[in-house]
Amino acid sequence: MWSANRLRLAALLVLPWLAGCTAIEDRLLARAASRAATESADALFREDALRALICGSSSPLAHPTRAKSCTAVFAAGRLWVVDVGPGSWNRVALWRIPGERIGALLLTHFHSDHIGELGEWNLQTWVAGRRSALRVFGPAGVARVVAGFAEAYALDSRYRIAHHGAELLPPEAGRMRALPIALDPGGAPTLVHEAEGLRISAFAVAHEPATPALGYRFDWRGRSVVVSGDTAASAGLAAAARGADLLVHDALAPQIVEAIGKAAADAGRARVAKVMRDIPSYHATPLEAAALANEAGVRLLVLSHLVPPPPNALAARIFARGVDALREGDWLLADDGLLVELPLDSDRIETRELE
């Protein structure tokens, strides 16, 4: 066995030689390009399971590796995306998920960490080969948000059509179509989409003053996924999630937020301290989310949109303190790349991390 020092010495001797050998460099480049061109996550679209993928598990607070809020659901041969926070498209692209197979975007509300990459999702799925306007569902106000992003990207779109040609990038396919969701006055879920056995419904959640705010439920061939959006503890959400296989719920750790606020106040950072005092009022705690999942009979609870996103294992333990004792079923703390698979004609729940 070679020692670590001998291996390092060998590397120092060999790498300069390799760097000077253009034929080897070119072969390595061709191999990497071939791999990038042929790898694909098509298996996520197999119609043997309902799948949910966390594309962004963070909140507005910074984290070095987590994207902002985004959950993708794979059903009926399509990709259905709930919220498109900054960094979320980059995640999807690195996983080689074919963007042209997108069914629709579904926005829960219009905080920046949920809509910040709307323009990029539209552009990138169009360039990937989407053949029609991108449908964007959301609460009242979605048309204004879509129009704003469309205007911001208008020159970019024009340049790309001029460069690549309208045959490759049909202008009509590069547009977005805003679809406002009218909520039922009595609080019943509103049907958003129904085709090929897939039902997507929307319901109101409690995120004042960001109102209306929505959650979404996906039902496909006997399996079900619910995405809460941002919300305080909500009876409406508990009703909408009744019997679901998976609930993806936002969560705020009050003890960590309080500690950050106190430290900021002690350091004279009054603005940060004020924000930390404000945000607990419109997010559920991990314990509240666990209690709601118990009440609704949810089989797996995934805590996402983490406020603040834990930077290490110790912070993660503090974040979820008490959940093990309270939660009557399974639960997980999300990270980007968490994939939950719900095989059809089964009651199994399988989880893994995408590389």
C-alpha cells in the first residue's frame, strides 16, 4: 500500500505530464461531454409510482447548498412544480431532469423565495423543447407576477429567437399563461387540473399578510402528495391533507429564530432582530406540523422550507427537537434532492437522495 505522502508525490509528478498531453485532455473532454449529453433522469417519469422531489428546501435565510422553496411532483408522465425559488432550476438541471416534460408551475404565494426563478424556469424549459406556453397557476395576482417576469425577459427572448431561429424556439411556446385560481368561499378545495387520472386541487392556507396563499394536493391512481406552501397551523390544511401518503410542510424553529434575534439585538443589528420577531407569526413550528400530520392521518411528513435552514447536524437536531416524541408516523427533515416514491398498487413509501 502506498502512503498518502507517496500518492501525493506521484500526483505531483504525473499531473503536469497529463496537463501537457492534449490528446489525453481531448479524450477526457469528449468522455465528459458524452456523459453530459446522454445522462437523463427519465426514470423519474415512469408511471409505476407517484414521486415528489425536494428541489429547494431553504427559506429566504442564506444557506451555502440549499435552493429556495421548490417541490416537484412526477405524475402522468409530466413534471408539476410547486414554487420556483432562486436556485431551484439549477438543481433540476444538474439532476438532468428533462424540462420539456413540464406540465405546469403552481405558485403558492408571491414571496420572492417562492417566485424568484419564474423567468428562468420558463426560459430553460422552452430552450429544452417545450412546445406550448407554460401554464402558471396561482392565487389572485398571478397574472401580474407573470406579466412582470415576461417583461423582464422580453429582450432576452428576442435575442435567443434571433440567434437560434424561430423553428428551434417558437415564440408562442416561449410565453407563459397565467391561470388564477378562484378559491371556494366555503373553504372546499378547488380543482385546478384533471387529466390522465391526475387530480390537482388547491386550498387556502394561513400566511397573512401574504393573502391569498395556497397549498396543493396531488392525487394519482390511489397515491397522494400534499404541499402546504407557507402557513401557520391551519385547520384547512389538516382537512385538505386528510389521509395523504405524503405531506411536505414548511417549518420554523422558534428557539433558533429567537436565539438569532437576541444575538442580533445584542450586536445592535436592530433590523435583523425585528425580522426575527416578525416571522414566527406566519409559519408553523415543527411540533405544530407534526401535530397537524397526526390529526390528518398523514403517513409521511417531510419538513421543508426550513426557517432557518440548519447549517449542520447539531442545528438540525435542535430544529426538530421534540418531533420524534410527538409524531405518530414517519417524518423527515428535507434537504435538496430528497426523493419520495409512492409505488402504485401498494402502500409502500420509499425515500432516497438524488446524487
